[in-house]
Amino acid sequence: MPKVGQSYLDARRKQIVDAARTRFTSDGFAGTSMADIVTESGLSTGSIYRYFASKDEIVVAVCEQGTEAFPKALTLEAVTDFLEHVRALARDKGHARLVAQIYAEAALSSALAAIVAQQLAEMRAAVAKLISDRKPERCRTDYRGFRDHL
């Protein structure tokens, strides 16, 4: 059997996660079976199970995929692109429904709850770093002036 490269493996995994995201958004976690994900992805059942042992693992992968678009720099362009990405997800792919399902499922799944908590902590830390990296002189001056007037 010929070996395949990592890029091929990554593309198949993404194909499965994207198919699951589509079905989870339209039918919910409980309403989506592995057979539904197989059908949506166009892959075989064996292919799905090569990458994921269960639907729960796919739910976790969908959740983990959520932080990829977070901006790496606090620039007008980066923030604008990020906000447009979030708007597009909400408008076109039912992202808000999916996030609500992830949070609800996290209440029942300690593994998913740990991932959600870790992602939120990483996002808070990233935002804090982006803000602290900016060090706007004018804001510090304005703050000191404001404080002096108290």
C-alpha cells in the first residue's frame, strides 16, 4: 500500500471535521450519527474511524478548530478580518448555534469542558498580550490625567 503524506492526512481529517460541523450545525450533536458524517464527508466508514474513534472525538476536534482564526496581532486589519470571519460563520454556517451546542455539551462531558476552559483561558491570555503589546502612550497619559482629577 502506498504511503501518503501528512498534507493528505491533514486534508482528510479537515474534510471529516468540516462535514461534522455542517451536520452538527443543522441537526445537532444528538441528531447526527456517524453514518451522517460518513455521508456528508463522502468518505468511507473505515476512513472516518482511521482518524476518529468516536463521534465524541469529532465533537472535540470541531471545538478545537474554533480558535484558528483568532488574530495574532492587534491591528485594524487583523481585527477587521477576524470580525468578518465570525460574522460569516454566524451568517452562513450557523456558528452561533454550534457554539451553544458545544457549551451545552461541555456541561455533560468533562473532556469537552476541559478543552473549552483551556480555549477560553488561551483567548483571554492572547487578548491580554495583544493589549499589553500595544502600550499606547496617549492612553496612559490620559489615564494619569483622569486619575489626578479624582
